[in-house]
Amino acid sequence: MSFPECRLYVITPPRLDNLNEFAQTLAQALSAGDVAALQIRLKDASDAVISEAVSVLMPIAQAQGVAVILNDRPDLAVRLGCDGVHVGQSDMTCAEARRLMGPDRMIGVTCHDSRHLAMEAAEAGADYVAFGAFFPTTTKAAPTRADPEILRIWQTMMEIPCVAIGGITVDTAAGLAAAGADFLAVSAGVWTHPRGPTAAILELNAAIAEGLAQRPSLLALP
């Protein structure tokens, strides 16, 4: 049996006080190692601020082969040309997001610690489901705490990729990669890393590789 890979999914800080400075930091970080996607997550920002952030950051990410996902706003994601959107349970239904996004752009759905919600999202046309939070996080309020076992169960049952999110750091990444996450979504673990974001990307990729080396035996457990 072959097992899928696991890749890094980076989320921006919740605020970007100096967009141009952050853009330079992002470019350096993305060049340090494999990153599958960048989620631009500016929860309380105006449409103008979000639009400016996308216009500056999206070319940097896409030049590195990194997909750009906008948080919460399918309408803006389409208008700004993003590769996809991520919606929470209280934001918009996956079906409505798909209607706005069309058939070709990605849609991810927050599913907390619930396989039921994840299966509903999959049936509604989601391209990936996100489980979490797996660890304490200061980036956002996390109403649920997920067990890594949900990743293994999902991996053995479903083909739609799953994202692990919530408090993930270099120290915790390997275990979630081993448990079956297709992607590890990391925010503070990148931007507040003591040796900087570039070191974080390098070390997170090394941790993912360590976890993948353990994965076949763990996913094969009954």
C-alpha cells in the first residue's frame, strides 16, 4: 500500500502592520522549503486592506508554486483571482461557496473535531477538510480540541485531503504528519519561531519528513 504525502500550509499572521516588510519576509520564508499553500487570513480587516494584501502577497506565493487561499470570503477570492477559499462553519455553506467560486477553485472547510461535519463538507464539494485545534493556540479562539486519531481514521476512510490546524509547531509537526494529515496548517509556529520564519519552514519540513517515515506502520494499525 502507498501512503500520501504531507505538506506545509502556511497561514498569515492575523494582522499585517507593515505589508511591504512582511512581503519580503514571506518571499524569504517560501524559498526555504516546500510549502503547498498560503492562506491570507485577516479576519477583522476591511475589503480594501484584504485586497491590497492579496495584490502584494499573491504574486510572491504563486511565483514559488504556492497556492493562495483567502479566508472566509469567496466573493473576494473570486474577484481577486485567488486559487481558493477557506470557510468556517459559521461563515458560509460549502455549497454556497462552490456556487460563488465555480468548479475549478479550491474550497476548504473547517470541521473542528467532527468526522460528521467533514463528511458533509466532502459531499458538498469541498476540496479539503480541516480538523483542529490539536494544541493550544493564541492565533484564534478554538472551540474544540481534536485528537490525532481523527486524522488516521479519515486517511483510511476518505480520499479528500485533511488539514491539521491549531497550535502546530516544529515540536508537534512530526506526530501529526505520522498520524495522517495531508497538510499541516501553521501560523504562529512560523511567524513567531525564535530563529525566524525561514528557519521555521526548514525545520517544519524536516519534522514532516520525520513523521512521514513513521506513517506506514501507524496507518496500518487496526
